[in-house]
Amino acid sequence: MRTWADSILLLAATTALPGLLALAAASPDKPAAESAATKEVRQLNTQEVQAMLHSDADSLARLWSDDLVVNNPLNRFVDKQQVLDLVKTGFLAFTSYDRQIEYIRDYGNTVIVAGHETLVFSGKMPNAGKTQHLRFTAVWMKQHGRWQEVARHADIVPGQ
């Protein structure tokens, strides 16, 4: 004969099982049901890479919040205007740029993106012409009705 406690445990197990199976099927970069926000931020990441490849400061200015801060691969902490100036002067430029998102998560009005990048700097950057591998984390927030990047951290992966 089933007790009250056994019934509760059975109900909890059968109710939780579909959710647990969905979590097991999800990968870190793509949850079982990706939100509209993460889909949009994925597209914005693609636009950001294209804008960087084409030194398109105007597009970058639209993608980035006025509050943007970056801890860059040169170990410098810079703001939006400083990065845009680097792009406009040709100091920060690329001949190739591939971004792979390994993690993306929607937290309401904030989306966190992390992964790796393989790129070749050009312009006046140190190591221009050499392939670089970076790890990055970016924070996007919904501001004034649209998604904008507010923070980024990127490090060069040594020894690759």
C-alpha cells in the first residue's frame, strides 16, 4: 500500500523528470529553449564581428552602450570612446576575426556571452599579422529599448 509520502515522491519525480531531461539535452551555449533575447544578442555578436573586421566605428557605436567598459587583451581598461578612437585611427584593426560563442544566458534585461575568438590583428596592434586566440566574456543589457554591450573582458590565450 502506497503511503502519502510515497505518493508525493512519485508525483515530484514524474513532474521533475521532463525538466531534468530537457536540461540534460541542453548544452552550455544553447539551452533547450533559447530566448528571443539570446537569439537577438547572437545576431548582434555577428554584427559586432563584421563591424570590427570592416573598422566600422559607426556600427560599433550603435552596438555599444555609452557606458561600455573593456578590459582588453593589452591589459588596459578602456571605455567606449577610447575603443572607438583606436578603431578610427587604425590602431585596432583585423584581417580576420572568428568568434565562437560557448555560453549565452538570458537573465532578463541582461545577457551574458562567453567563448573564444581566433583573430589576426592588423594596423598598429602588437603582434599584427599573427594569429591570436582569445577568451572573452561580454555583458549585454537592454537599454532604451535595444540590446547594447556594456562590458567586455578579453585575454590572449598564451602558448597557442
